[in-house]
Amino acid sequence: MNPALKSVTTKAIVSALGADGFVWTRSKGSHRVYRHADGRRVVVAFHRPGATFPPKTLAAMIAAAGWQEEDLRRLGLLRS
């Protein structure tokens, strides 16, 4: 995991998902499900907007979104 990703907040992930074309489709408890028109699905544990994610949880969300390093830079999740 890239050290620059350690402080990604819930608010930042949700904003990046929206910017990349994901829409919030449903929720169950504190988990929100975001879907993309091409079929990708990302589940975000939304407890507080300012909360940060553990590294493995963040890596799983990034993998589910199909993002690579250039996508993370484009979406503002990775510092240059």
C-alpha cells in the first residue's frame, strides 16, 4: 500500500467514486453500495465522513473500483 493513501477519508472515497461515475444505489446499516454503469460495485463502510480506512479495507475498495495509480492521481486520492 502506498504511504500517501494512509489518510484517505470516507468523504474523499465517496467523492472520488462520484467523480468516476459511481452512484449510491442502496445501503444496509452503515454500508453503502455504489455501482458503476459498467457493472463495478464498491461497498463503503460509512461511519463518519472524516474517518479513515484500515489499509486492507482501502485496498479492497480500490481493487473493487478497478482503479490503478493513474486513476488515484486523477481523482485526487494520491499526492503527486
